[in-house]
Amino acid sequence: MEAISKALYNDTDEDNRCWAATAMMQMFFDYEEIAPKALAYLKKALETETATKAKWGILVSVQEISGGRLGLKSDSHTLPSERSLKAAYNKAVKILENH
């Protein structure tokens, strides 16, 4: 997860940051015990991310790992509206308060 977190925080390509977030989600599906650490990484990334696609990947990953309902479709290949992202972000912040 350390290598993935470096891409999540530092890659200059928002697609790569999105993929890094969803890679954490995929790891969680096989190793549920990583949830607290993955959510901590995603929380840190969400605090500074400004690119829409990367933010979407982070939010979908938070939703799937936490089991929270952010209103995003994890199987969609179409970016949600800014309004949907904003609502999901606000819900994610509440979910991540303890991580």
C-alpha cells in the first residue's frame, strides 16, 4: 500500500491518482483487514485532491471500503455531476472523521 499511496498523493496524472485509489479498494476486497489503513490514506488524499476524476475514484473507494452510502455507482464509467460529487464528498468527510 505504501507504493500505491505515493501515486495517490504525488502522481501528476489525475487518472493515475484515480487508479491508485481504486487499487486500494480492490486490495480491500481480498484483504478486508486493510480497511483502516486504506481509509486513512484516502482521507489524506481527499483533503487535498482537486481534480474531478481523481476525487471520484477516492470517493468511490471510501464508499466501498467503509460500507457507507455516498450515492455513487462503483460500476459506472461516467463521471457523476459536480453536485453528486459535492454531496458524496460531504458524506465521506463525516464517515472519515474517525480515520
